[in-house]
Amino acid sequence: MSSTTTTDASIKLDINEVIDNAKFNRFHWSVVWLCALLLIFDGYDLFIYGVILPVLMTEWNLTPVQAGALGSYALFGMMFGALVFGPMADRIGRKKGVLICFVLFTVATFLNGFATSVTEFGIYRFIAGLGCGGLMPNAVALMNEYAPRRSRGTLVALMFSGYSLGGLIAAWTGIHMLPAYGWQSMFFVAAIPLLLIPILVWKLPESVGFLVREGKDKEARHMLSLASPETKLTEQHVLTQSIQKGASVPVVDLFRGGRLVNTLMIWLAFFCCLLMVYALGSWLPKLMNQAGYSLGSSLSFLIALNLGGMLGAIFGGWLGDRFGLPKVMSWFFLLAAVSISLLGFNSPMFALYGLILVAGATTIGTQILLYANTAQYYPLSIRSTGLGWASGIGRFGAISGPFLGGTLLAKQLPLQANFLIFAIPGVISTLAIIVFILNTRHQAQKVATAQAAPVMAQ
């Protein structure tokens, strides 16, 4: 039950508390589906480069270093997009922000198919990255705002699985389109989602918190009635929001209260995890192609990687609810290091696909668990700052991934050496999460001791 504060003529109703305690219904499912749909297109756009890379390198005679740099342009754009479109959505509304980002990256990706030079290609990829970088945090924020508390983790994991599904669709499309129509066709296909704009305008909800802050009471009441039909709103109810957007929180607060070590470990894990995700996403098909596998087989490995990411996100979220996210993440990162390191060795085809599934589950899937764990760790007053900085540090890892792959390929190392180096961030992430677990326990013991001291003194 949500708490209310009664005054002489009105009853204050906290919209956050109402939604937190709402029963899951068809409206929540529609928000999950729409946000997942948006992330499918986001994932397609980001994984498309790894799909076309073997063909593009041959056609444009790119060196591995050039290809790695070109792959990072979209990731640079993502970093700036999050910085620009996050605050913009706070001012103009989450829905408008999402739609602007969606149109931006879809149109830029379509135009990529007309690129005739490396410079032109890189500019379009950067612009597409701006849209992708702005869409993801806004879609996640919208999902978090409307998801009931008891099912929030599962719903966010389901939504994030759309990102991996987008990568899977990109690889599947590449298998069928690349040989017949060339790499340009992959970008032309990206324009199809523009047909869904009328549905998104019609069905995608606006943030109820934004509506309340803007004084749009009628619209806010309508959205709240959809999210919580069991809450009967009357004219006496005044909608309020206990969690208001206030002054920005200084980053130094992330290191206070015994949080120094844990914040650094979170940042390290984010950096290494996203490095693995984008190194594999950009270079797995090319590396496997060089190892002697056909282009079709190489792209099917990318399908397996993203399928693993979907399963890892959902299964990892389920395990996290039962055993704790940090413990699950430590095992996932260890499995990531082992599975990636074994990819370079000759294995039967079924074993190779199994290793790639595990690698996808424990890299792409684990990045979602990292977001959830970070949100749980920081107090509400600094949660947005904690998530923003962790995500920002992670973006540097994402940018480094394609560069690392290109540099390794340029050195013409044995296949096993490439994957062994890709596995190192998994080992570092494992150690980072173990330190996080031990330090969390230590801090909890200090608090318990401090609380027990006055009682013992009595």
C-alpha cells in the first residue's frame, strides 16, 4: 500500500511509491516490449560493423588498425550522445528524447550505405553513435520508472535482451544479404524501423515524473491509472514525487562513506566488461574468417555470441535475485575468461559454439548485471551519479575494444594469442568483483560493530 499525507483539503500521493507497489499488468508488458524493440534496433546498429568488417576490409583495403579506429567512431559518438541527450530528455521529456535519438541513429545508419570513403563512413558512424548513446539510457530510465519494484530486475533484464537480439538479427541478416547484395544492403535494411515511428508516437509512454514536474496533471493521472489501475484517483489526490531532480551530486561523494574501493572496482569491472563485449562484437567474425572458417560460419558465431548474451542476461538476473549479483558476476567473469581463452584452440564445431554461447552470456549478459548491481549499491541520493560515471568509464573500455582487436590483428599473432589477450580483462574483472565482495563484507562488519558497541557499553 502506498502512503499518503493528508492535509485539510487534499491527499498527497507519491507517484514513485504507487508504481513501486503496483501489480504487473498489460501496460507494464507494453513498456517492456516497446523498450526492448528500441534496443533491438540499437543492438543491430552497433553490431552491424562487426558483421560487415571482413568484407569492408577487403573492398576498401583497410589495415587492421584503420578498421579498429573506424569501429570506434560509433562508440565515441555513444559517449557524447549519453552526455547530450540524457540532460536534454530531462528538459523535453523522456519520450521525445527517445524518439529523437531513434530517428537520428536510424537515418545515419541508412546513410552509411551510401558512404564512398573512410572519412564519410566514419562521420555517419559517429552520428549514429550519438543516437544510440542517447537512446539506451533514456529507454532504461523509462523502463525503470514504470516497472513495479518486485519485478524490476527481471523486466529490465528482459528489456536488455533486445540489445542482444539486435546483434543476432544483424548477423543473421549478414549471412543472407552480404553475399548477394554487398555490405551496403546491411545499412539500407536499417531504414525499415522508421516505419514504426507512428506506433512509437502512439504507444510509447511519457515519463510520469516529467509530467508531474511540468504540471501536466491530467496526462500524469492517465499514465498513473494505466500503471496502477488498483489505485483509485480522486480530485482530492495531489500527485507528488518524493525523488525530485535536485542539484548535481559531486563525483567525490562516490568515494565517501567507505565507498572508495568499491567505486574503483565497479569502474574497473565496467571498463573491462565493455572492452570484451566490443572487442568480440567487432572482431570475432574477422578472426574466425582468418582462421579458415567461411564468412557464413564466421557470422553464425556472432549469432551464437548474441544468443548467449540474451540467455546470460535473463538467467543471470534470475540467479542474482537468489544468490546476490556480485557473487553471480564473479563466476560469470571467470567463465568469460576461460571460454574466451579457449576460442583460439581447435575444437569440434559443437564445442566451439558452446564456448561462444558462454562467452556471450558472461560478457554481454554481465554488463546488464553490472548496471543492476551499481544501482543497488549506491544510495538513492547519489545513484544517478554512480550509474553515470560507471557507464562513462565503461565507454572508454568500449572504445578500446575495437582498437585492441585491430592492433592485435596488425601484429599477426597466432589465433590463440589473440583470444588469450581478449580473456585478460575477464580475469581482471573477476578480481575486481571479488575485492568488491570482500570490501562490502568488511564495511558491513564495521557498521555492525559500531552499532553493537553502545549496546555492549550499557
